[in-house]
Amino acid sequence: MMTAGKRLLAGLVLMLAVPSLVACSGGRDSEYIMGLRDGRLLVTRGKPQFDDKAGVYNYRGQDGIKGSIGKDEVVQIIER
């Protein structure tokens, strides 16, 4: 379970990382950033789609490879 301090830290990381990631995007299709409970940031091509049956978000990474991640691992999804 994520404590309030870890949530605050994850939010701060997102607030600091997003502007620098946006500056590097340079004319691509819409990308989304998924903030994960462990502090990692996943940048996706297009909006991640939630699969209600499986309880996961399906996405395509920056390299074009498809992936999925459990709903409980995702803290926040934002468009950049």
C-alpha cells in the first residue's frame, strides 16, 4: 500500500518530469505518461485502454511494442 508520503513524492516526480519530457516530444502523435506506484514513468503512444475484464491497462510503448499493466500499479495517467 502506498503511504501519503510516497504519493506526494510520486506527484512531485510527475510534476518535475513532465515539462522536460514535453520539451523532447517534438511533433509526435499524442503521448501519455503513466505514473506507477513504484515511481517509474511509462510513456505511451496514444491513450492506454483499460480492459475491464482483465483489470489491466493495455498500451503501446514509445518503441511501438504492446504492453499491459495491472490497474493497481497505475497511480496516474496524463496526456502530454
